[in-house]
Amino acid sequence: METKENSRGVSVIQKYCDLLPNTSGVYRMIGPEDEILYIGKAKNLKKRVSNYKNYRRLSNRIKRMIELTTEMEFVNTRTESEALLLESNLIKKYRPRYNILLRDDKSFPYILVTNEHDYPRILKFRGSLKNKSEYYGPFASVSSVDFTLSMLQKIFLLRSCSDSVFASRTRPCMLYQIKRCSAPCVGVIGKAEYDKLLGQARAFLNGDSQGIQKELALEMEELSATLDFEAAALIRDRIKALTNVQSTQGLESKNLKNADLIAIAIESGQACIQVFFVRAGRNYGNRVYYPSQTTGSRPKDIMEAFLGQFYSRHLPPKIILLNEPVDQKNVLEDALSSRVDYAVKLECPKRGAKRQMIQFVEENSRNAIARRLADRTSQQILFKGLAAKLGLSKVPNRIEIYDNSHISGSYPVGAMVVAGPEGFQKNSYRKYNIKTRNNFSVALNNDDYGMMAEVLTRRLKKAKPVNSSNQSDYSWPDLIIVDGGLGQLSAAQSVFDSMAISNIDLIAVAKGPKRNAGEEKIFMTGRDPVILDNKDPVLYFIQRLRDEAHRFAIGSHRKRREKNLQKSPLDSIDGIGKMRKRQLLNHFGSAKVVSEASLQDLEAVEGISRSIAKKIYYWFRPDS
């Protein structure tokens, strides 16, 4: 059925179609308030955009988008693969609400081998990859990196300390005592021996664990032959650790050294995509994704959108195995290959070992989506029960829970966690560092109510009502829960009153007289407190929400405190950035030694000019 709104949207599209070229490019649908509704790519812009005029053949999601479209923007590209890369980057930047979106796309951890030092260190790394160092990964989780690092230290005895600690050591550290480091910092091992260990570690990370095992076995035999049984026993322990690593690897394939295995499954309108990482012939773990805005889309279209967005952030391996073929295979291969210095191939195996592996990944996707749908059903029942038991104005779709954390007013942090029909939405969590106004901090006065009022005010000023055309991470909540009693409820209600908010339910959850779980009182403005039975599932649900907010608040406070404690006096000196700070610490070993250094010693540091040396020298000697 054609309405005035969709007719207007189609006429907007028609206006642009008449002017578009028959070239590749990227287009953007723009709605009210200049909101970017949708970003798409095309081999032929004129043909692709003209398809939107066939309104009746479009999905409901795209029909809604057209109804809101008021204008369009275009960028011409030289090739279709260039258009795909640009589309992926723009989607990642603007996150339009009518695109299929990859959610929770956090960076993956890697193992990093530094090359700036004579004795390279090995450590966990997360961030943008730079050319100077060596990276091994990605790993699907921090725990899998930690396990591998632990094994590498046990087998190859490589250093993990910072360069400043390395420079300041005068005797071996505890890691040497427990046989997790070879102590190159104090000369226990020379450069040639360390380089040999480093070469073995590199070979192991590149998949040659069997070759390393043979090499170590030969070394152990030679030591035994010379009656050096103590050294031979150390080699034996390293071989045992290496064998343990080999036995814990699953999904191993000798014929598949470096590949990503990606499978999609769809059930009840929900799409699930699993990604398994195989590196050096070993399974480095897996990640699961639930793309949004997939209703009515074909599996191959969802897969194509996923690949474009996923590999706009992560470097692709040489081989990517899929359970669902994509229409634009060649375009995707060209686009992905342009990001690396090798050819990337997309394969959809039909038989053999690769087919068995991708079926295993697909089965994992189906199991994950079944669990998610079961959890969603349970969650919806709890949401309805919560609304009924507490007499809320509606069944909530988005619940926000707030808590504060500080120690006698120091390093105060307010925390917000979010729960929805699919569980906790961790990508929507927010922390708020409590601010100081007019040289007075509500935190320093231990004013918990003032802290809560500040956090809620800052949060709700950024929120947008559900009927706003510009949806964002700051969506309008249906229910707000604050941790505390009548005082916290009153503080939150005062914020609601000052901002004329009346369409959000508000409750405060206070523990019982002895602060025991199960004796909570639930406070609501203008009503008697509610006490639920201590075996009521709704009470368990409320406790879980509150405990998650408490956990996040404490964790955020601890991170803020630790960050402050780790600050160096060098951070306060004008003109001393990260690079100069690192050079000073590498040269002197600690900030204390820097503070005692002479002008001549400071000038001797690479990158420290005479004027900078004077700044440092006199900063530590204000009376000079």
C-alpha cells in the first residue's frame, strides 16, 4: 500500500536517479535531522539506486528507510572493490540504523615480539598493528593469549619485563627463580643463546612445534651424555610443557596453516555468525557475533556485509572458509587483498577435510543461536514478571542500572549497565568520572546522593526519546534502577523533576537491615516499599542486575585508581610526552634516577635537547 511518506521517499530517489552516472560508488540515504539512515555500495550507482523505486518488492526494513529518506549523498570510486572498502569504513564510522551491523566488534589480542631491543621481549598486545614489531594471532580471547604466553615463558624462557625494568635490574627477578625467564638483564644468558631461544619461539608460533621438540630432545641427549643432568632436566621440563601445548589444541589441520573459518546460521529471524581462527595449524579460539538489522535479509547478504565490516578492522588471512557463498566473491577478494601483501581467497568447500571443519563451525553457530533464543525467552518472561510485580507503567525493553564506587571520596566513579531482552548489553555500558565544580567535589564530601544526581543528569541530557529519528547508543530507557534506599531514590527523582521526565519508571533497591541478599526493599516514588519473597525469580533477577552494576562500578573505580597510582612525575613536566618519557626511563631506569640526574646526564639522552633537559632539571629543583 502506497502512502504519502513512501511516495515522498521514492520521489526523492527518482530525482537523484536522473542525474547518477553508470559508475561504481557509495551512496548514503539521509533522513530528518541529517541522520544517515543507510550506506550502500554499487558497481553501477544508477542501476542500484533505481532498484529502490520498485517499492513493493522491497523488504519491510528497506521500506521504512525509504519513508524517512529526505535526501541522498554519493561518492564515485574507481573500482567496485574500492567502493566496498569505503562502504565498510563508513558503516563502521556512522553505524546507520538500517544497515546490517556487526555488533561488539572489539579488537583481538595478539602476541607481540618487540624488535627495538637487543633482547626482544614477548607480551600480550591489543591495538593497531605497526610494522616494526612481530605479531602472532589474532587470538579469540585474552585467556587464550595468557595461556600461550605462559607456555612460551615456560618453554623458551623469554623476558616479559619492560625496557626500563630490564635496564635497572641488578640481580635476577622472581621469574628467573621459578624458571620462567633466562635473566638476560643481568647477563645470566648471552645474546647468542637468547637469540637461539627467540628463534625457537618464533618457529613454534609459526607452527613448527615438532621441529622444536626434536631440537630440544637432541639437546637433552647431548647434556645427558656429558653428565650435566641438572641442565638436561630443565630441557626435559621444557619438552613436557611443549607436549602439553600440542595436546590441548583442537580443530587442528596440517593442511590448513592460516585461515579463518566463518559460518552463519539463522533461526527465528536471528542471525548468528561464528568465526574460528586457525593460525600455524592450531586453533586460536573463536568469537560469536549476532549482527543487527538482519530480518528479511538473505544469508549470503548478511555474510557479505559481515565480511566487509569485520575485515575493515582485522587483517584477513590467506584463506577464509565460508559455509555460505557470497555473490560478490571476486570483489571481496580484491578488496581484502588490497589491505595485505598477499592474495586472499574465499572458499566454500563442498567436500573433504575443509568441509568437515566448516560444518563443525556451522554446528557451533546453530547451538549458539539456540541458546540465545532460549535465554531471550527466559529474559522476556522475567521482564514481564518485573513489570507485573512492581506495577510498572509498561514492560521494559531497556533497563539501566546505576551504582557509584569510591574510597572516602577518592577516585569516584559512577557506573551504568544496560539490560535488554537479549541480556546485558555490554557495549552500552558507561562509566562517569565524578567531576569537581567550584573547587568542591561531591565525592570528597562523601555525598553519594550528589554523585548519583550528577551521573543521572549527565546521562539523561544525552538520551534521546524512543520516538526520535536519530537513534544512538544513548537510547531512552524504560526503567532506571539505582542501588540504594530512599535517599538515592530521592536524588534520582529530583533529576527527573528538574528535567520534566515522566515516562521512565524509577526504582531503588536497598539491602535489608543486615545487608543480606534476599531481604531487599524496593522503593518507588509515592508508594510503599515492596518486599519480594526471597525465592522469587524476579528478586533473583533484580539482584543480578544490581550485582552487575556493582561489579562494573568497582572495576571502573579500581582501574581509575590504578591508573592514577601508575602516573610518573615525568607526566607533569611540560614537553615530556610518551616518547621522551620512554627514552628517559630506558636510559636511567626509573623516575627517581631521572630526578637526581645532572644537566649533562639529561642532555646525553637521545631526543632530549638542552632546553628540555633544563625543564626536567629545574622541575625537580623548584628552589634552584
